[in-house]
Amino acid sequence: AQGNGGRPAMGLCDRDGRLHDCSSRFTQLLRTEWPQWAGAMLPAPLVAQLGKGGFRGQLIDVDIEPLGGMWVLGLHAASVTRRLGARELQAARLYVKGLSYREIAATVGVAPATVRNQLRSSFTKLGVKSKLELARRLGPHGDGIG
């Protein structure tokens, strides 16, 4: 799940985590993960990952590549489906396609109560309250990537 148009929001920092340049989208996405963040220094959890290839947060993913003594950071929104287990995601996808609990249960070979629990868990993890909200969160392809 990458930012606008599938392209990551870009930033450039030094080895200490001091931000030298970035797009406005980079700042916006960084603040989704760390709302209190402000200033030239990247948040400590992100600085700790410099040189390790990347960072996987609750709401953002960051790819980190070296460039002449600096680090290039590519930020993108994390797929919401990453928060769900495989069975929860399967049940959620079938549910938004219009299948009932019983139909989902028959399709995947579990009890309807299991499907109900998986959907309840999916709703909680994704912070949604309706089938429509769930469909919006899963996106047009059911992968959580708008």
C-alpha cells in the first residue's frame, strides 16, 4: 500500500536521523504513525531502523536505502489487511461480497459462530462498524490498498 498513485512519499536523512529534505506527503504520513512528531529529527523507532532496510509500523511502512552517506526513505501507508489473520481476511472478503455467515461458513468449512467471531474481530481490528465501512477499508480488490 503506497501513498498517492502507488508512489512512496520520499525523504532524505543523514546517518543520525536528521531529515534534510522531504515531500509534504512524507510529513503527513509520518504524523499518522507519530502524531506528536515535529522537527528535523526522525522519530527514534525509525532512526533505530536506519541501515536495516526498513520499518514496519502500525500505519506506515518505510523502505530505507543508502545513498552517499545519507538514507533515502520511501514511506507508504501500510495495508489495513496486514492487521488481520488469514481466516479473518478471508471471511471479511466474502462478507463484503454479500455472503451470509452461513454461506461463508459452508465455503470455508467452519461453523457460522466461528465466522461471526472472525468478522467481529476484523471489525474491531479495522475500526469499522458496518459492512459498508468494511468494504471501504478493504478497498476495491479486497487487499486494503485503496
